[in-house]
Amino acid sequence: MKIDITCFKAYDIRGRVPDQLNEDVAYRVGRAFVEFLNAKTVVVGHDVRLTSASLTDALARGLTDAGANVIHLGECGTEEVYFGTFHLGVDGGICVTASHNPMDYNGMKLVSKGSKPISSDSGLNDIQKMAESGDFKDVQTKGSVERKNVRPDYIEHLLEYVDVSNIKPLKVVVNAGNGGAGAIIDGIESSLPIEFVKIHHEPDGSFPNGIPNPILEDKRQATIDAVIEHKADFGVAWDGDFDRCFFFDEHGGFIEGYYVVGLLAEAFLIKNPGAKIVHDPRLTWNTVDIAEASKGEAVESKTGHAFIKERMRKEDAVYGGEMSAHHYFKDFAYCDNGNIPWLLVAELLSVRGVSLSSVVKDRQAKFPCSGERNNTVGDPAAIIASIEKHYADSASEIKKVDGLSMAFDEWRFNVRMSSTEPVLRLNVEAKGSKALMEEKTKELLTLVEKYDP
């Protein structure tokens, strides 16, 4: 029977349960996924949400009814599904997760062989049409489901990114937000000379402390308080499926993801001289400066995991980073990972014998940034066109890799539209002057209001 399925987005599947995403939809996705890829074996796993296990079971039924064998990882993070897919050499993987979406949501992230992302321009639209039609091929032999634990292999893989002997005894606050990251910390703890202060550590799909999304200011305080109380060297907090991680310095100060990209770029270029680093176009000067100083090359890519991963493969880049706290690694099949970053930071701080605040303080002073300013507007495209016209005569550089980027002698900005809502996203940075950055941010926000029809 044909149905309309509304939970397919540009990069993944996300929707309210049960009206947009339910077991029937999950089953259909499984059937369509196998037919689209001609998959023989598929890895599945799910986050801690209360609806995730049953949706994954329905997904697995669809996969096996389509003739594929399923390797079921159980409760895990998105990055563990990525790892299982490339580590086991199977045809694809699906993680059932809604990450940081509201309580009544769930979703899926889909990858093909080698953990290559499946997005709207690489098959997701086709899978949607097949799932909606419900017109599936007859199958002679159904597949089977095998429960498998790849976490020990995954943790062994994580430890390959650092030299453990370099890491000094540290105290680190870790806030899993009652999502799934705590299990990885527990598994890796015995291999490191780190004392972990664990808060909101136990997985709980009812999220008693709120949906974990540390990019929101009101979700940071528990980590800040714990860092200060325990005099920790730094703090780390994750979202629900822990593919993003967020850093706090030894004073509890939240570190913008932009500066973490620069920090990790430096860490990789120390180990890989001359390598390429891929970054998004929203904030760029700090990353470019670090890459050039480290004899590497910074490559700008359109924002979004599918674009970053594709560009990394094309450029053979060793690392890619977005200011939104997504970090991508060549040796992790170019996928994003929320645990490799804090391991690299721990090693970098240990080797250099410095604090996290001192490392980023210089970069924050050299290239102060506004952080992303989001504005709901009537006609985003018209506003962007008006802003371009306003500054065109004085700009030294105009780029449209993603939205509009304009650079001047001492400052630059990027303004872009949300792909899902009438929202303008603005980022501003300057060279060495926080006052100039703040002045230009205010100026641009005034223009947005002026040009909003």
C-alpha cells in the first residue's frame, strides 16, 4: 500500500513518533534500503531513546525480509554504527537516533559500504520513494539477525589516534547527558591515566536532565559547575548519540567549536606535516592561519556532513571540522566522531604542558568571533542579496561556497539560510579586535532587521 512519508530530510531521517516515524515506516525503510543497495549484510544500532529499540527491531525485520543479514549492535552511538560498517566490511549501516531532537522525535542515519553517507543527492530520495510505494520485490530467502559487540574493537581503534604514553595524569569532567557516551568512557577508562568525573553518566532515554545538546547555553551549567568543583583540567559534554562533543576549559569556560577545529587541525598537522584540513566557510581565518603556520593546507567546503566527507575524500584530507562541533577523520572512514577529539586534546595538552584556556586564549584574541546568531525572517534570500549589495564596494573578497561570505581588511562575515526553516545564520570574525567584531555584528543584525520584508 502506498503512503506518504514525511520524515525524510536532506541528510537523514527525522520525525515525530508515531505520526511521522513508526514501526511501519521503519520496516519500509529496511526493505527499501536493501533493494536500493542490493545489500547482503547491514549493521544496525540505536541510541538510548525509549522508542529506539522497537523501531530498530522493525527496521531489522524489513532488512531481513528483503533478504539481507543483519548485524545488530544494540544500544550504541552513531559512530559505532559507522565503525561497525567499515570495520566489518559490510554493505551498509543504519543508526536509529534522534540525537538532540525533542523527546517525541526519532530518526535514522544511513550509510553505504565504507560508511559513505547516504543523503538526498546520493540515494536518500530514492529510498524514500521505494519506501512510500511499498512495492517490494519477492524474496526467496530471508536474512538472519546476529547480535554482535564491536565495542572492544572500537575502543582499540580510538586509542590508535594517540600515544597513550604521552598522556599525563589528568582530571576530566565527562557529561554524557544521560545519552550513550558514558559506555565508551567506561570502556576506555582502564587504558588511560585519566581520572574521569562522571556526571549525568547513566544512559536514560527519559532524559531526566533534559535533552543533551550542549550547543545550547542552558545545557552547559552542570558541566561548568563540575569542572570548577573538582578543579578538573577540562570538561567534555556530548549530545545524545555522541557524534558531537563540546569542550570546557579548566575554569569552566565554554569553548566555541571554531577554536576546537583549529586545535585539532594543529594536532593533526604536527603528526602529518603538509596534510590538508577541510573546514566549513562560516568562520575560517583561525583555521587557515593555523594550517599555514603548520605547513598544511586549509580547504573550504560547503557546510554539512555529506559535503565535508565528500571534499575530504576528494582532497585526501586527514581531518575536517565544523564549528558546530562535528569533527571528521580520514582514518575513521572520513566520518564524524565525538571521542577522538577529546583524546587528541588530552594528548596535546600533555605534550605541550599547557592548560586548555591558555591554548585557546591566544586564538580567541587573534580572531574573536560572534558565535552563530540566528534570526527568523520573512525572506532570507532577499536579505542576503541586500546585504551583498550594501557591502559590495568595500569588500576585498566575495565568496558563495555556502551562503554569502564577504571579507574586508580587518573583518569578515558569513550569512546563510537554514535548509529547513526561514532562518538566517550569521557569523562574524575580526583580526585582533573584539570591539570591531562586536560592532560589525551589531551592524549586520541591524541590516537584517532593516531588510526583512
